[in-house]
Amino acid sequence: MSITRIEMAQIIAIAQGWEPSLSIAANVAAESMGRRRTHLLVSYGSMRLPIHAVNASRIISAVRVWEPQPPRNVEPVEYILTPQAPIYGAEEVWELLTRRTHVLENVSYT
């Protein structure tokens, strides 16, 4: 089932309130610098979102990846990923992040 724009806004609002669970280093795309190495924080969890049309709800897993201290004059990295499979812990997060090579490269724990 796809995620609507309204649901994505709810997911972002909830995920931005989560405390970081992991700290990683990764290469990220940077317009002016090609690729750059940076420190990122990661939080993850699941949430219940209402399906108003049928008076029900569904569980969505999400992973938030963000750059707490970006270089000056550089837009900070922030991604909200909503994988198809549930996220139960750091292993699933790690697998998701290392598979998303178009998002992050050379990911390592810090």
C-alpha cells in the first residue's frame, strides 16, 4: 500500500521527535563538492497511522537519517525512509542503509 502525502507529513512529524539510536559515518552527495564524508544520526521505529476512509489503522516503519552539524553553507542531509519490511532493530536499519547506495555510500558505525 502506498503512502499518501498526508501520511508522509505525519510520518515526518513523528520521526523528527525520535531520539537518535545510531551514529554512522557515510559519504553523501554534495552539489558543490561531489561527495563528502559526514557524521549522521539515525533513529527508527514504527507508528500506527489511521486509515480514515475505513475507520482502521496500519503500522508503518520509518528510519530517519540526519546530519546534526552540517558544514557551513551546505544543506544538511536528512532522509526519512519507509521500508516495506518492518524495522525491529539496528540490524534491519543497517541492512536498509547499506542497500540504499544511491542515498549513502561507505556507511560505517562511529
